[in-house]
Amino acid sequence: MLKECRCGSCKRLLARVGEFTELQIKCSRCGTLNHVKGLNLGRSTGVDTTATTESGS
């Protein structure tokens, strides 16, 4: 099952991802650098998202 990965700042859809351990993606709309980490606990995945803006945008 794919989960939506949205920008932590402007909520734009950045990607739909399956199983992953770590993903870093920059929003093309607002320039926010989004860090997504997945926890592998069997078949379920907990997702912790945080957003930080990149300097010089």
C-alpha cells in the first residue's frame, strides 16, 4: 500500500511511497526540505515527518 508524502509546510503532494527507511525530498512549490523516516515494525510502518526550510530559497 502506498502512502502519500506531503510537504510539511504547504501540504503539496510530493510522492506516493511504499516501504522505505528514509526519504529526503524538496518541495518544488515552496522550497521546503522534507525528511521522512519510516520505522520497520513487521509489516506496519510508522511515519514521522518534519519539515525544515532550506536557506537561500
